[in-house]
Amino acid sequence: MAHSTNYVPILSLSSISEIYPPLDVNAQSDRCRALIETFRSVYPNRSPKFISRAPGRVNLIGEHIDYAGFGVLPMALSRDILIAVDVSDDDEDRRVRIANVNGEKYKPSSWEFEGKEKIVEIIVEEGVSVWCNYFRCGYKGILQYLGIDNPKGMYCLVDGTVPSGAGLSSSSAFVCSVALATSLANNANLTKKQITEISIESERLCGMNTGGMDQTASIFSQKGHALYIQFLPSLNATPVRLPSIDPPIAFVIANSLVTADKVVTAPIHYNLRVIETKLAAYDLGKTLFGKECENLKQVCDLHSETSEVKVSHLEFLSEFVENHYSEPNKREGHSLDELAELLNLSKSEIHAKFLSKFPVRAERFHLYKRSKHVFDEALRVLRFHEICLASEKSNVGDREVKENDVGGQETFENLGRLMNQSHESCKKLFDCSCDELDKLVRICLDGGAVGSRLTGAGWGGCTVSLIREDQIEPFIQHVIANYYKPLFPHLTKKQLNDAIFATRPGSGAAIIVGL
Ligand code: NG1
Ligand code: MG
């Protein structure tokens, strides 16, 4: 079907080889057929009109800097969220029915459209994560955007293969897939950019003060490419090839099997980190330029007088932060009283400005550690991206890079070093690792990875490791022997295959028709 690259592609079931790696195509066709069958038994006398599909992602580098406005570099996985959808032809029917193939864990639910303003109620209870909330959020976001007052009734069945709480972005894949499904069911033809921006806003309705990396990766990724995403001055996603060296490089994902449900821990982890980076932006903006900055990217823009981020700008800011917060008590974070003094705001002003939109709880707010991480990590993304670009260039005739780099070993090691530095910084400055992740990273490095780091928000979930393709098997065996066997001796073969696997850059979202 002819479609510009501005829109999510529409494929027939017979051409899903465009989405999935060659070895997976048969299994994925079977999965789609099983989904259609189950749909017919869950909703008797109905058949799905289409399937919306949005993948999870693994972030290669650029952790916890998307919400600070800096660029990141993830790639899409083959693992995804499929939603089979039938649209009601009864004009009076405005009910949405949802079910999951894993009905044990995710109970069916349904709701009635509640008018153009409210659309559907979403109750976010602190510390509780409810699966159907993600559906409601994506649904609400799209209808709010479209301003429709007579949406279609929908019958939906969800099948997800992205592990939840693993830092592989199951939540965003779900919200993106719902946004796609809802827009198509209501005959709206939205661009990738619209779907992405609506999905980002929508996920915030679930209680997460999210950045935009995951949704952008899910919608915009292209097979065979990682995605370089910039957020400011406006969303910009550029596919980039990973260096092709010989033997080829590969990424292996290993799940620590410590589940991190970010919605549940948001007030002390994720949402708190977002606020700490905003507090630092406010302080640094005032100190350096006498201006109130929303995020750390704005501080960088004011410093450089352009929206382009360069190595030298980030180096300056990283150094500045070292000096600005050099007194020992400032290294240890600020209590609310100390914050009030530092920012020259009253405590109630701090509450109103920073602490009221999403609840957060902390004894001390770490402005030094968080801002230092953000500037340094943004720098690592630039360098990682540069290496990819240089190697792309070397493959089309510019031999300079390659000739000095026998077998691509230097390229390989440089990428690995950046990933290792990223993990250290996540652990020591951003405090978003955990003992199991640190242990897993060490085992991965001992097992032949040149770089290994936590991926996604952290506090559990997965690591991503860079190795040579011909080392995948022994590497996986090493990690199984040293991490999974001692810590999780009862895992089945299937559970192990789900916990540790090699991955290639996958395709972004799609709509599957012709069922
Ligand atoms: P995960 O762990 O995949 O949910 C989260 C955020 C990203 C980004 C990373 C940290 C959501 C939906 N995603 O990812 O925006 O900030 O953490 O780099 O909140
Ligand atoms: Mg998530």
C-alpha cells in the first residue's frame, strides 16, 4: 500500500516479513493467526478488522536524559504489543471492550465513552499499576486530540511479548499501539509525529512524568537502524546504521529478573529524578544567565546561543557543575530548606513549581549528581552517534577511518567504553542501578562483552551488552552459568530464552490488515 514515510505503514498479513527478522516470520504469522482465532472466541460472531502493532525498544545509550531535552540513541525490538481490533457498526455503540490473551494476569475490562470533555475516567492510585489504565490513556489522548463526540465502539484483544518492568518499554509500546488502534478505528489518519506526541502526553495520564524516547522509538524505528532522537527545539528522529565491522557487532539483552514497576515507585525514583533535573536546570539557569530554565537542554542552549548541542558546550557545563556544587554539603544533595535558600524561593513556591504536578518524596534532592550525569551522558550520546556516522561514511569510500582500525576493533572498543561509562554514571551519579544489575553487568563484561550497561529506567530490568556476533553463544552460556543458574536455578529453558537473547534493530509500528 503506497504511503509516505510520514505515516505508519499498513501491511497485509502476508507481508509481515517486512517487520520481523527472517527467522521469526513463521512464528509471528502463527502468532497473528492465533490472535485472530482467540479474538473470535472472546468476542463470538466477530472478527478483527486490523491489528495495530508497536514494538518495545532497547536503549543503547542516553539514559535519563530524554526528559532533560537531550538526544538519545535506542533501537526497536522485534518484541511488541499487538492489538486485534473490530469496530462496531452500531452508531449508538460507544463502548470499548478490552481483553488480553494472558487473561490470568490481565483481566478483561470495558467502559462507555463519557462525553467529549471527560472521555473516560482514569484513576491513578499512588503505588498501583493497572494494565487497563494504559489503554484508557492512549484512547483518551487520541479522542481528546481529535475532538470527536461520537467515537466508534471497539472490541480489542491484546497480545504482548515485551516483558513488563524490564526497561524495554512495554508500557510505551502498549500506549502507542492503543493510540494507533483508536485513531484507525475512528478513521483518523494521523502522522507518525502526531501519534508519537499524543502517546507521550497520554502516558503522563498514567502518572509517569515520562520523557519521549520510548514512544518515538516505537513509532519511528526502521529495520536495520538504531534511531538518533532529538527532542528540542522539536521532535526529530533520524535512523542511523550501527557500525558494520567484521566480525559484526551484536547486542545481547539480559534481564536481571528484578522487576521494576516504575508507576509503583515513581514518587521516589523516576518522577523524583525528573524533578531533580528540573531543579538543577532552574538553579543553573538562574546562576549562569539569570533566567528560569525548564530543563537542562535549555541551559545548554543559553550557553551556546544555539539549539545545536556540541561536545564543547557539554564539557563546559559538566565542568561548571563540578565547581558550582563543589562544597561537600552540596555534593550530598539539598534538603527542602537548603533548596529554598539555594533557589531563593519559599518552600511553598518550590512545592507549587516542582512538587505538585506529580507526587515525589525525598529527604534530599541531588542537583549535583543528576545534572553531572545528564551533561556527561548527553556527551556520550554525541560521541556514540559520531562513531556510527564515521563508520557509515567509511563504508561508502572514505577509507580513512577504516584503514587505521583493523577489524573495526577500535570502533568496537570505543562504543563499549561509552556504554561502560554510561553504566557507571547511572550507578554512581543517577542512583538508578541495583545490586543485581551491577552484578549482571560485571558477569557480562567477564563473559566477553566490550560494553555493558543497564537499559531503560533501571532499578531492575535489563542490561544491554555489546559483543561480536560470533561470540553470542559462548557469551550467553557464560551469563547463564554465572548469573541465572546460581540466582534463579529453577528457570525453564523457555524462561531462559526470554531472559537473555541477542537482538537486531527492528522495525517501528505498523498496521496489519487483510486478516
Ligand atoms: P522505561 O524503563 O522503558 O519505561 C523510561 C522512560 C523513558 C526514559 C527512560 C530512561 C517512560 C515511558 N519511559 O523508560 O522516557 O526516560 O526511562 O532513560 O517513562
Ligand atoms: Mg515503561
